[in-house]
Amino acid sequence: MGEPRRPAALITFKDLQGREVRVPLYPPQMTIGKTTDNDLCLSRDQAVSRRHCQIEVDGPSLVLTDLGSSNGTYVDGKRIEGATHLSSGSMVLVGRTRLFIMAIEEQEQDYATQIVPNQTQKGSILIPPTTSFEQHTKAYLVADLVKSTELLGEHGEKFVGKIVSTLGQVIERSLWTEKEPFLQCTGDGFFSAFSTVEAAMRAVADIVHHHESLYPDEIKLSIALHWGPANYSPNEGLIGKHIHGVFSLEGLRGREPEIQSIYLDEGVQSLILLTSSFREMLKIEQAEKARMLGSFELKGFRQPVEVYRWV
């Protein structure tokens, strides 16, 4: 007997009961679509085409191609055009179903998985493919793995991919109750939007709890929170000065020595920064837990913005 086939990667998503499903991606390719002749059938997702897209295994690489679908195929929030390379941690949106690409762990022996017809309820992230949101005011959350490049060099892609995967799954669960869920991979972290600051804070609590219970102190997170209006672009995701602002807020930990020193001097594992506009939306007892750090220049804003740290 020959050696059993080994999958090139795992595709993970949620079933209708909220359970994680792992589907092995075997060479040479996997087709994804609505009909049962596809390798992965998403029959209940009305936004999926009969033959929607395919993932080819090209040596160590995974290459995604849209097969002329009606609503397009998205990778990390952007509609693809032509062949697109995937990596561990990539999020693929097919119709209204979110698929998460995971590297195979060397020690993982059991590749048997439960394949279900479609996952379009809990756990499926909807980024509308053909229409734009009207302007909405939301709570924006950016969560990033600190010094991810150094971690890649020390521990390798599989280790970092596992951390990012866990982070994405925790945020995804926090979005289940959102009417307009939005989640976008940023490479070494995620950007998401919530309808209320309370929902965003619950997500932060879950992120910190899971991260700090799973990983040692040297694996650090940076979390930024901001409140404001934005528009949705089918090609670019959420756009506007407030989106620039929350990413610029998260970037302060790499630009401002005062904020960099918090990791070193206090030994914190998760640093949570919020703008004054986010703090003002909190209940009084919550707002009192935010300590002012000062006013800082943020991209998109003409005047310095008051920045607080959640303690």
C-alpha cells in the first residue's frame, strides 16, 4: 500500500450549530460551488454560483481562481482578479460564506473532517459583494500581533499562523450577533466593525482572555478602538478618515516611545488604546477605566486626537 494522501492545507468554517468544520484541501485542486459535483458544496448559500471558484495546489503554493461567479470571490476583503496566491491565515469569501485557510500542523494526524452542505448563519462573515453600505457610524477594532516578523523568524510560519487563526476565530464569534458583520485580515491581525462600543468591548475582552490564556507573555497584542462614520467600498472595504484613524491609532505603539515603553516597563501582554470619541460612548463606569495618555497625530485628522489606554 502507498502512503496516504496528505492534504496541502485545511479549510475551516462553522456549521449551522456553530461548530468548527475542517475540510482537507487535497492536491491537485478543490472546486467550490453550489452544486454537488464540487469538492466543497455550499448548496444553501444563495449568493454562491454553481461553480464559483477553485483552489489549485501548485507545489507549496495555493492559488485561488474565480470561475466567472456572479458575485465574485474575495480574499481578505478584496475582490480578486485572476489567479491569487493564498497563505495560511487568508480569509476567502465565497458568496456569503467565509472560509479560513490554515496550514497543516506537522503533528496533526487525524485529517478526517465533517463536511456539511453550507454554512451561512453563525460564523459566516458577510461583506456585501455587489452593493455599498450607506454611511454608518460604528465602533472599529484593529487587533495586531506585535513584532510578527520577529516571531516568524524565531518560531516559523505555522506557529504565527496558528496565533493569527485563533485571533480571527475569536473575533468572528464576537460578530455573530451583528446585522452587518465586517471582518478583514490585515496580514498579522484583523480589522472589524461593531454596531456599538459595548459589542466592541465584549470582543476585546474575549480576545484578551483567549490570547493571554493560550500564549506566553512574550507573544503580545496591540488593540485599537475608535468610533466614527465610514462608507463601504466593494473593492476596498470600509473607507474614510475614521478607518485611517483607527489604523494610525494602532500604529502608535511603533511610533511613539511613550507607548512603546508600556510593553517594556509594565510587562503588559495586551495593550488596548482608544480614542476620545470611543471613550465618550462608553458608560460612565467603563469610561473611568480609561487612562489618558495624551494627544497624538492620527492620519486623517487635522488636529491631534486624545488617546486613552484601557486599564
